[in-house]
Amino acid sequence: MVCPSDKALVYVYWGHWIVHLNTVEIYVNNEKRIRLHTGGYYPFLLDAGPVTFGYWQWLIPPYPIFSNDKNSLKLTLEAGKTYYLAYDRYGVAGLTQIDASIAENKIKNYTLSQELK
């Protein structure tokens, strides 16, 4: 996908994890937007400016992993730029901004997740 000059393009992805049935809900500015599966990605077209990305995930045995004000990822997006964010479940769960050269090689092997309606 090509980033339009008046928007920012943000890819969010989650690599393959041990439990392939797990999903993580990704929030943009406190609004639940997608349910990302392991080995999945989703491209967001967003307005330039400050944005906060968060997440929510249930694990087995059931207990939640979720972002809060301290561990949400806050970015200031610029129009015409592309960003890559990875959800990581190894060690401490969270979203991390990833270099394009690494992320583009990973995403091409993943499947598109669906936006929640």
C-alpha cells in the first residue's frame, strides 16, 4: 500500500507465537479497531498528529494483558510517512516501533487481519 501525502500509514503486526489461536485487540486513541491474530498485520491510514496505540489480550489461563497510560505507544505521525509497529509477547508484552527494513520482510509472510465493524 502506498501512503497518501495527506495521511500517515501505520502497519501493526504480530509475528507467529506458540499459541496460534490467540488474538490481541489493538486500540487507536482508546478505540478498539482490530483483532490481530498471530502471523497477522493491519495497515491503518491515520491523520497526522499525536496518536496513542494500545492493546488488550486474554491468555490461558484467563488473565488479561493490557496497555495503560504508562505502556501505551505514543507517536506523533507525519503525513506522507509510513510507520511499522510490532506487538511482542516475548518477555514483556507491548507495541514497539520497528525499522522498515525489518518489518517489510516480516509482513510479506503474514496475513491481513480484519478491522472490527
